[in-house]
Amino acid sequence: MTVVHEINTLVWLGELSLRYGRRITLGEVPGGVWDEVARPGVDTVWLMGVWQRSPAGLRIALREESLLSAFREALPDLTEADIAGSPYCVRGYLVDEGLGGPDGLAAARAELAARGLRLLLDYVPNHVAPDHPWLTEHPDRLIQGSADDLARAPDAYIEAGGHVYARGRDPYFPPWPDVVQLNAYSDGLRAAAVETLVAIGDQADGVRCDMAMLMMNDVFAKTWGDRAGRLPAEDFWPYVLPRVRERHPDLLLVAEAYWDLEGALRQQGFDHCYDKRLYDRLLHEDADSVRAHLRAGPAFQRGLLRFVENHDEPRAAAVLPDGRNRAAAVAVATLPGATLWHEGQFEGRRVRLPVFLSRGPREPVDEPLRAFYGRLLPAAVTARQGEWRPLTPSGWPDNDSHRSVLAWTWTHADARHLVVVNYSDRPAQARLPLAWDDLRGHEYRLTDLLTARTYDRQGDELTDPGLFLALDAWEGQVFAVSVTGGQAE
């Protein structure tokens, strides 16, 4: 199952340069550092932000007080040299020479491949930088406006390349000031999107498509209406992705997706889509809410990308109390589908760094949290194999704390694993009938892979009334379940 480790490439290389006392580019990362990146279970590394950033976009960002305020909040000793511009304001899909250029990326990919890891890179389908060549060479690929539009709404339009263009946006927020909107209905854009993704596929093993749902016909129509022109008969991704797969049939395609459009994007060709709904439930809601989300069918579950933080969301250590943070991590690590871990998450970093910045603040390492992840990742590798099945705990008339318990099993040949999580801030007790039908008449040992504690139980009890659980607040356990030999007395 896909496990992604996201790295902010520009910041990471800067930190490595300080660590080694010399400039480090992608082609010069020491082998020992790649070994550190290759954490247990991780099979894909997302090098976020490798493409050429826009000087024009940077100039716009430097004038935006709201952005500058956010930069200063994250980095109190901010200087102008720390502001590199947005990696999602792309001037060209060429690796920035400051990061090592195409040769550096190829070297990095080779180092990852030698460790059994795939390389994932970004693609931004919705917008480009204001100095992107298409503004002068292919204006038909963008949403255009008029001089009147620019005069009426200068925050929504921009003049560039002798034309007035709409600034990039989604339908629910003000326009982004530093980017120009592409036209999802344009035949020329669709053909160019295929070419771009094929070129990225020549350099990487997977692509993470930024804000992928914005290019869907119905979403685009809601955002742009008649300005986009005639509604195409075929949606954007069903046109683009099959043509890309003709050249790169094994390319991993990941969609950043919101608004409950994960299922639709999966049907349109993506391997995995962000599970923002689970993220919100883990962050703000209770176990019943999480359990309801997990009732969806196995195929839907396998197509989701689970996370508790990424570069667009607050740091989990900053917004989740310590126990809840760990409980959420146990859940996402052991559910079906893909998993996304964010650079710095294991060390308990608390500052969400704007992607415009090339440097982050120095933060102390949360050593207990790092040790916890050091146990969780290998435990998840061991457990998350075979068939996944959610379980329903039961309780007693005078004790409904079982409703706070999340539970599921993994079964692969003779290997059996059980995951239980008390997703609440108070102790919980429950009975958990296990779904394996051959437990009776044997003795079993449950070994918690997070603590190495063992529990011996009779198979008859595990079947009916079920395993008795007494979990502390936010406690999670990952059990290997093994027969201890012989039949029970």
C-alpha cells in the first residue's frame, strides 16, 4: 500500500546545507540522508516544490501585506531573502537550477530507486504564473477578461502579455494574487496538460495533482460560467489521464481533492484522492463520526489518501493535544488506502511554514513523539497486509464508553492483526468480538507492537463475548494475534 513522505524540497536542502556546512543540491544529498528519508513502510517520496518559481509571482507576493504578515508569524526573523515565491506559481515545469536542475533530480530519483522508493512530483492544472510563456504564446489556454473587468475588479484580473486575464481561484475564496487562471474547457490546454504530465512522468514515478477537482466540468462551470466558453462533452481528467497512461501506464496519480469529490475523481482515473473528510473528523469530531466514514466500501477506502497534516494544513502537534495526535496517527497509519506523512511531523514540529519561504524556524525535537513514530511506522508495515475488516465494539447498559473505541483487523494468510483506538479524552471499556471464525478451542497471545506488552486469551472468549478492552484516553494498540500452541483446556 502506498505510503508517501512529503518533503519541502527547498527548505530541506537549506537545512542540509547548514548541517553539512556546504551547499547541498538534489544531486549532492549524502546517501545517509536518503537512508533517513527511507523510513519503514515509506515507498514514495514527494519532493514538493521542485519546479521553476516565478519572478513575477514573487514580486506580487512581496507586495501582499496579508502574505507578508503570515510569513512573519511563521518566521519572526524573516528577511526578504527568505521569500522564494510560491512553488504553485509555476513558470515552467523544469527543475529549478538552484535545486540542482534536471540532472540533480535524476540523481535523486536514482538514490530513491536504489532504496525501493518512488518519486512523486507536483502538477498544477488550474493556474500558471503571470510570466508563463502561454500568456503570450497561447492566450486561448487561459480565462481572459477585458479592460473593463480589470478596472472593475483589479483583485480578480491581471494585465500580462498584452492581454487581460483572470487570476486563478476556486469558487469559494477570493482569487490568488500571484497566478493566472487556465481554461479547463480549452482543447489546447487539454492537449498541453497531456504533454506536461507525460514530461513529468519521464522524470518521476508519480504526480500529485494540485486542487484537481477545480478542473471538473461542473466545478469549472460553477466558477467561471460563460467566460470559459462552450461546455465540452468530455470532462477534463477523463480526457487527459488515459492519454498520459498510454505513455506511462504505471504512473501513480494522486489528486488533491475536497468537497466530497473523491469518489468522482477516482472514477475519472486517479489512483488516490485526499481523504479530507477523515482529516476533519479526526481533528474536530468523535469516534462515531470516524466510524461512520469507515463504513464506505473497500474499493472506496483503498482509493483514499489519509493524513493528519500536510503543507496546506496546520501542524498536527500544534492543533491536536498530544494524546489525540497519537491516536489519529495510529488510525491513519493502519487504515486501508494510502498514507501521507509530512516532513517534521515525526519530530513534532508546530509551525506551519508558508510554501513561499525557503527557511523555517528552528524547533526543538519532541523526542517522545519521535520515539512513538519510530514504533508506529514498523508496526503499521507489519499489520497492514491482506484483508481489512472494521469491527463494532459492544458495551454494557450502564457504560457506553465502548462508543469511543475504533477497531479493525487485518488478515493475511496466517498473519492476523488487530488495531484498537480509544478516540476520546476519557477511559473506555468494551467487548470486541473478533471476526475470525476458527478461534474457538485455542489459546492466543496478543502482542502490542507499540509497547511489546503481551496478553494471553482463550479463543472462545475472543469469539463470544469478545476481547475485553480497557483503554486509557486516546490510547491506541496494534496487536499481532498468534496461537500459542495446542488447544485450550
